Amino acid sequence: MFAFCFSAQELIDTISSAKESSLYDTDNLPANFFKSRRKALRSLMPKNSIVFVFSAPVRNRSNDVDFEYHQDPNMYYLSGYQEPHGVLVITKDEINVSGENVNELIYVQPHDESDAVWNGKRLGVQGAKNRLEIQSSFPNNEFKTLAVNLDDYDAVYVLKPENDVRNDPFDKSDLYNLMQQLTAKISEDKEDLIDDSKIKQWMAFLREVKTPEELVLMRKAIAITCEAQIELMKALKPTMKEYQAEAIVEYIFKKNGAEYPGFPTIMGSGENSCVLHYVSNRKEMKGSNLLVSDVGAEYHGYTADVSRTIPVDGHFSEQEAIIYNIVYDAQKAGIEASKAGNRFWDPNIAATTVISQRLLKLGIIKNPSELRRYFMHGTSHYLGLDVHDMGTYGELQPNTVITVEPGIYIPEGSPCDPKWWNIGVRIEDDVLITDGYPEVISDCVPKTIEEIEALMKQSSYLSD
Ligand code: GLY
Ligand code: MN
């Protein structure tokens, strides 16, 4: 006989949570990866120390609508847990919890039938045990009874959520309460035992150098982003709106399975090409404009970050070409300096030297101290779970991914010949530091003037 009516529990069992992406995707990081990261962190911890890592806060957009949830990258890196209101505990030495000797445990949101109807099933305590393979997992409402006296530890390291921790009056185990419950485990006069600077340094050290599994995901995020930049070059034409260019890029991201952009899409044409983090993207583009497209797909937590600057009508003007080629040559010098053993800032020095000399020659600057007016950001940042990822800023290490992204921005009114005004150029690639020559992972997107102009003559399946 067919059952036409489902019990509440049966109904819930048929609802899969979108958050449990591992239900559908086959290329998620395995539990072993997260286990190896906890082990690596533990190896850096001193004797008799303990670490607490919290989930990211839920951020409210307005009224009863929250922003899409995004896990704190450190929580994700150490556990794979994707939900809010969780605490991960890692100890150097084993502790006895509920009769078991463990050195890691996680407190997670327990199943909640009524919440599941709206938001899908949570991972739950059992799911955390099975999927994340953390030694012990408990519902977060038991965190307050975790019998550790922090006064007994020589050091307590806490990765605190940065901001926006709201107290939900209907949830006694939300992040706000979990953080309060942590403080209750230590006497007031010992609160200075709690340290968050050391653990940030360790996380920077660990996250800077990528494992092979992470590099697979980064290559995927970068390949998707390259496809988006190439399709935009083919589809772009005068009178398009900046947001239509943004839509093309983000369509390619989603079509290829990227969960979101890793940062707000920057699509700045004409005067907006000179605004470094321009994100309103509302202007209608003119044929005479240059367009800075600075975009990155996020795939399973890892983000790409690739910029190209292209002429809206498919042809660089004489002045645009001159500025473009300076940035191009500066980037080449920056990439050449992106070698293991070099200092983090060496690509910046190499790129800055090229730009400074050439702008002096053109008379756009009169002395090198004026360079910051037209090139006001660093050439590189680390890339990974965050677009501006954590790192040590020491020597470049093999298997680190950095961006190399020099730029020149000459807004209207700048103290130089007006023929240069409103030219903004940024060229950005994602570069893998190796034992030998750096690998430009995003190299498949055309970059020379000739290559860009040739590609822009082709048509796109996304053109009207
Ligand atoms: N892609 C934006 C930035 O690097 O700041
Ligand atoms: Mn960047």
C-alpha cells in the first residue's frame, strides 16, 4: 500500500539541507584533510594548552532576512563544519570528556524538526561524528557543561568571531551565549591567559602554504574565473551596463558550480576604472571607456581573484595602450620576482620600480615620491579561503598562491596632461610559488593588447 501521508519525521528525512553540500558534490575536501589540519595546529601548540574556534556569526540584513551564511574560514579549515553556532575545541594533551580520552571535540547545532521544515536538515551531532570525523561531538547546548577549568591551563587560545555577534533571545546556545559560556570557564583575574594573537599567527603559517587537496579546489575556482573573463571579452559591447557585464561573469560562476563570488564583483568603466573597490556597477559603458573587471569565483570555500582591463569597443586608444603596457611590464617583473625564497614584498618592489620609471619618463609624475598618487595599493596578497588570505609576509614558500596585480589609476583632475584622465588599468593573475619558475594559474586569459583585441572580435553565446 502507498502511504500518501508522511509523518513529520519522514518528511524531515526527505528534506536535504542545501548546507550539506557533501550530499550532492563529490569533490569536497575529505574529513582526513581537516583532521590533518587539526594535527598540524596541535603540533604548534605548547604543552598544557587549549584552543577554541567559533563559527562565524549569522549576519542580519534587515528585519527577518539574514545575509547568506558563510562559515568562518578558520573554523572551516580546522573542522569542515559549515553551520553557525558551533565551537571546536582542540587540546594539546588528551582530556577526559564523558568517559573518553580525546584531544578534539565539537559542539554543533542539534537537529531541530521545526527548523528543518524551513531551512533543511542540520548536520547534527551524529552527522558531525560521521562526516567530520572529529573524535567527539555534542549538541551546542552542552557546551556550558564542558567540564574544563581554564585556570588549569598554561595557555588558552581563542579564535573569536570578529564582529556582529547578536544575542538571539530565543536561542540559549547561540554564538553570543557560547562565547559567554567560554568566559565563565575562567576566573576573572586569569582572563589575560586568553590569547588570540598567537593562534592567528599559527593559522597564518598553516593557511599560507596550500596542500595538494586545496590546490585542486583553487585551480577549479581559477579556471571558472578565467572562463568568465574570456566570455566577458567576447560579449562586451558599448552601451552595455556594468551590471550586465557583472551578470555575464556571475552566470559563468554559477553555471560551473561556484557557490558565490569570493568578494563583490568589481566592474568599473571609464571614471569608475579608477575606483579600486568599485562595486555599484550601475553605469552604462561608452565605447571610449576602459573596463576594469576584477572578479573571483569561490568554489568549495576557495576563491580566485583575476583582473583584466579591456576597452569597451574592442580597441585600446594610443594613451590607453601606453598605460596598459606599463602595467603589463610591471606585472611581468612582479611575476618574475615571485620565487620561493624571495621576500613577500619583492614582487611589489619589482612592479613599483617599472611603474615609477615609466611614469617619470612620460612626465605623469615629477619624482618617485608621487607614485602613490597613481598606484596606491600593494602588488600582491595571499589567496585561498579568503581573497586576502592569511599569511606570514615572510619569505615566499612553494605551494603558496599569491596575486600579482599592479595598477595605474589616473582620475579626472589629476595633476598631469588631461589626455591621461579616467584611465584606470589593473592586471591581476593568480600565481603559484613553486621550487622553480612561478606558475601563473590564470594565464589562459588573454593579456597582451593584441590577444585581447583579437578575442574581443569573437562573439559570445551570451551576446544579445
Ligand atoms: N580583488 C579585490 C582585491 O584584491 O582587493
Ligand atoms: Mn586581488
